[in-house]
Amino acid sequence: MINLIYLTTFLPLLGFLINGLFGRKIKNEKIIGLIGSATVGISFLIVLGAFIQTLGLPVEERSNTVNLFSWLSVGGLQIKFAYLVDQLSLTMSLIVTGVGFLIHVYSIGYMHGDKGFWRFFAYLNLFIFAMMNLVLGDNFVVLFLGWEGVGLCSYLLIGFWYDRKFEKGTTSQAAKKAFVVNRIGDFGFLLGMFLIYMTFDSLNFKEVFTRAASFPIAESTFGLIALFLFIGATGKSAQIPLFVWLPDAMAGPTPVSALIHAATMVTAGVYMVSRASIIFASAPAIMTVVAVIGLLTAIMAATIGLVQNDIKKILAYSTVSQLGYMFLAAGVGAFSASIFHVMTHAFFKALLFLGAGSVIHGMHNEQNIQKYGGLKKYMPKTYLTFFIATLAISGVPGLSGFFSKDEILWSAYANGGFVFWLIGAITAMLTAFYMFRLVSLTFYGKERFDHHHVHPHESPALMTIPLIILAFLSVVGGYVGIPKVFSGKHGNLIEGWLEPIYAPALAKLETFGSHSHFEEILLMALSVAAALSAIYFALNVYRKNPQIAENVSNKFKGFYNLLLNKYFVDEVYEAAIVQPIQKGSEKFLWKIFDVKFIDGMVNGVASLVEKGSGVVRKIQTGVAQSYAVIMMAGIALVLLWLILSL
Amino acid sequence: MSSIPMEYYLILSAFMFCVGVAGVLIRRNAIVVFMCIELMLNSANLTLVTFSSYLGNSIGQVFVFFVMTVAAAEAAVGLAIIIAIFRNKKTVNIDEINIFKW
């Protein structure tokens, strides 16, 4: 099956071509949905086969390259279009195709009746194609192909309902914002790639990473490369300072938010950092930057999430916050924990988004949680699955989120320090709080919607079955990563599975003193207690005494407004970057530079030629005799010159 | 014959050539211009014959026959063109014929 891995990109591409070219003609939603889902479903089976096959191989043979064709050959630069099938890429591929398949199936129900049904499935398949190239590529160029491809699909899908309003603008503006912000990050990534080629004379993963581990290269070079790569990651994975696009990306249909802006694309940055772990590990200063940015993003987004009222906005900030966790893990050297969290997060966050989609579907496109309430009895399946995902993200012991989050917090404490752990634990507490606020306001309490116009109903089976499967995964997904304290001699399965990928990087990292099991269990108990009390508090406030929340928000009006307006980051960017660029472009680049200088130059050359030829054309009279006179004069001059020079 | 110096012939030929050139440049009637061209050709012939005689080399005289042949052919073609132009433009004044421009 490893040799068939190219089918996992080829099939979604085929699905994209069929639905994209003929979808308008096919019209039948069942056929379009079947093509879209089946291509991804078969890809998942192939990845699963490759995964099982790889599991059967001895550890040192688990990294296989599948060469497809020679892509670019320029002088010494040889780029092969090849896929690297190893532990990391298989893990990511399983998530992408597995969760992707479920979301495709869900979309058949969710997008039912939409006039762009075929377009939606074409874009989704194109996205899977690009994402699979991103995670499977065996060099930075194929990775970059996927990287840009998912960015394009993200743009297309955010602006999918291009004729709809979104907040103060249109969905197209949100799409453009996502694209432009991503471009800034991509520019950093590109510079990082150039530097890698200059330093290591190759872009192939294996060659670069072996050379990085053995060549004597200055730490500053590593630092610069790592910094540029991390800038790329902040763009794609919505970290400070480039996180602003992700909340606006909620303009797209909800399955898109689940697939692209929660489960897969936004984790591309984490994957890339994790893939280049040896480069990051060789630059300790940048590792700290990664960890601090991750931590700041995590707590900042969590605080914003506390007060938002749009169900998808809350989940969007929650995603930003969880991505911050992943970077915190990568930054403290716990690369396998970050990938573990990518996986569990993909399960429960995709579930949360799909559940939110189900609620929005049942509530006739209402997204304000203040206008929900008491939906539990109308949507039992959605409620139950949503509740499980909420427990998982809150870090309730026994569910997937607990294991990955705990692994990260413990690594943050062991390799980063107490402050890292503390802020991480506070973030976990805030997460539990805002998630239960969301659940309480949506499913419990008084029904605050208009009964005459809104008739809440459960979604069809096509939508609830993926929810149930994801709920199952959210529960059991964590058991592949049981902490060493509890699992004994088998150790942490996912850590052991990914260990060969990170071995060179971990060998380079400094190890901090050992910590006792007692410490680990104590910290775990503390963070769990914090999360549980936050849950209790949230339930108490929003289920029973909603006026408390109002009182608090009135008391701290300034802070509340600061959070409600997302720390005014958008406004600051607007004033500090967007406006100056727009004004500068209009006032100087357009009105002066373009009109006066560029146009002036072009028109100047033209008028110079016109004036010059106006003088010269008078010579051409058309009368033979005047030509003859000039000819004679020329001959006379030549003769004179010959005679004089004798 | 040998008493007349070579310079006399050459000066005469140069004078004839200059008359021809002046005629070509300033006369308006195409026929006259044409005749002036013949004058220039014949002055060249005179020079050739002169040098042939003084140097005792007959090649110059052979050239003269070639020039006369070419001149005859040119006269035939040139007169035909002039007639054609006259039929079109009802004039043979070459300052009125300015078709050499775009």
C-alpha cells in the first residue's frame, strides 16, 4: 500500500476535476456528493493500509520514499516530485483523510439545496489534494506546493457564499483578508526555504536534516532559518501576530471551518515546525520564541473567547488558543506532544464545529448564542456529541483532550518552567469556562428564540452519523498517548511511534533536570481541579444565575469591552498597517509615482519620438529631384574628404 | 591627335558631366532630365576613350560599347515610364510627381 500512496492525492484531484468540470451538468447532489466523499474515503483506506504496513516493518525501515517523477531540474537544483511515507506523514495523512472523509459526508447533508453544491465539493476535494501534498511531500518544494494550495482553497471556501454579507463587510473581504495575511507568512516561509537551499545545498528533507545534524553550521544561521519558517507557521496556523484572519474565516460554510480552519490546514504550521524539528532544536533562542508566542496566543485567544456571542467565533478563538498550545509544545521540545494534540484537537474541534453547524442548520442560520437556549430536547444527538467534545477540550480526565493537553502542560513545566505551566493551566481553565458557557447558553436554560419563526429540529442522519463517529474518536483518541506515569513499561504509544522522527532533534536539545512522578501527578491533579472548578462555575453562572454574568460584565465594563472587541487588534492593524499602505498607495504610488513618473516616462518617450520625427519627416518630400540633390551633396562630401585626406 | 593634351579631353568631359548633373537636379521637364542623364553617360564614355587612347589599352573602348548598350536599353525603359506617367498624371513635370513618399 505504501507504493500506492500517490493515489491518495490523485483520487481527490480526480474528484476535483470531475466535480469542477462537469458538476454543473451532473446536478444530482447524490452523485456529486458520492464522488466527493468516495475519493477521500478510498484515500483514507489506502493511508490506513500504508499505516498498517508500516507498523509491520522494523523501526529503521519505517521511512519510505515514493518517487513519482523529476519535477524541476535547474543546474545543481534537482527537485523530485516524491512522497515521504514515514511515521509523521502517516499520522497527519490519517487525520486529513479520516476527518476529511467524515466532513465530506456531513457536507452532503449540510449543503443540501445550495446552488453551489458541486462547486463546494470540487473545492473540498482540491483542498484534500493540496493538504495531502503538504503532509506527504518529501522536500520543501512539494510541501510549499501543498502549502499554497491549501491557502488557495481556504480563500475559495471562505468566500464560497460570495454574495452574502459578513459582519461589516462581505465574505469576499474576509477571504481576501485570509489570503493576504497568509501571504505575509508565506513570504517568510519562502525566505526560509531560500536560506535552507543556500546553507544545505538541497531542499530534500532527508538530506537537509542529516546535514543539519552533522554539518558545523553557525547557530545564527539556524536561528534565521527557524525564524523565517516560524513566520510562515504563524501565518498558516494563526499565531500572534498573524492570527487575525482565522476568526474572519468563519464567513465560510461551517464544514469548511471544521475541515480547514480547525482540523487540518491550520495545523500545517505545527506539522512544518515538527518536520523541521532538527532545525528548530539547533536554534534554542527561536525555540523559546516559538514557545512564548504559542503561550501568548493561547491565553489571549482564550480570554477573547470568554465574551464572544457568535457560536463560530467562540470556536474560532478556541482553535487559535489550542494552536497556541501546539506551538507551546513544539517550543519546549515536546514535538510528539504537539502532533498528539493536533490529532486529538482534530477530533474534538471538528466535532464541535460540525455540532455548531448542526445547531445553525436547525436554527435557520442563527449564530448568536444569546438567541439559542434550551436546545437540548430538540437536538438530542447534536447535544450529546457536542457535550462529549466539550468535555474533551476542557481536559476532563479520560477523554482525548485531557491526555494531549496534560502532556503539553507537563512538558512546559519540565522543559520551560513553572510560569509556562501556570499560564498554560490558566488557559486550560479559561477554555473549560468558555466552552461550558457556550454549552449552557446553547443547550440549557430558557428558550430565547422566537417560537413563531424558528422551529429547532435535529439534523438528518447524514450529519449526525459523522458527529457520532467523531464523538467516539474524541473519547478514545487519547488512549494512544497515555502518560508514562500510568502506562508503565509500554510507555506513551504515540511518542514511541513518532520518536525516530525527532531523535536527532531531541539529542540536540538540552535536557533539564529530572522530575519525580509525584510532581507530575500533582500538577495533573491541579490542572484538572482548575478545569473542573471552571466547569462548575460556568454551569452555575450561565445555567442558573445568568444575571451574575451581567453584573460582572457591568462591573468590569472596560475590560469586558476590550475582550469583546478582541483587544482592538484588527483596529490597530487597520490604523497602523492597512490604512498607511492604502493611503500611501493611493496618494503616492498611484497619483504621483504611477501617474507622474511611470506614465510620464512612457508618454515622454512617445512624444519625443513624435516631435523628432515631425522634424525629420520634412526631408521626405516624395520628389525624386530632392533626393538626387541630397545624394549628390553626399557624393561631393565624400569626394572632398577623399581629396583632402590624400 | 597626339598634340592635344589629355587634360583637355578630361576637362571637357568633366564640364559635360557637371552640365548633366545640374540639368538632372534643376530641370523640371522629365524629358530634359532624361537627356541630361544621357549627357552624363556620354561624358563618362569620353573619359574612358581618352584613357584608352593615351594608355594604349583597348579595354576602355570595350567598356564604351557596354555603356552605349546600357544607355540604349535605359532610354527605351525610361521613355516608356515617362509615357506611362504622362498618361496617368497628364504632366511630365517631375516636381509635380511626388509619389516617392508614403
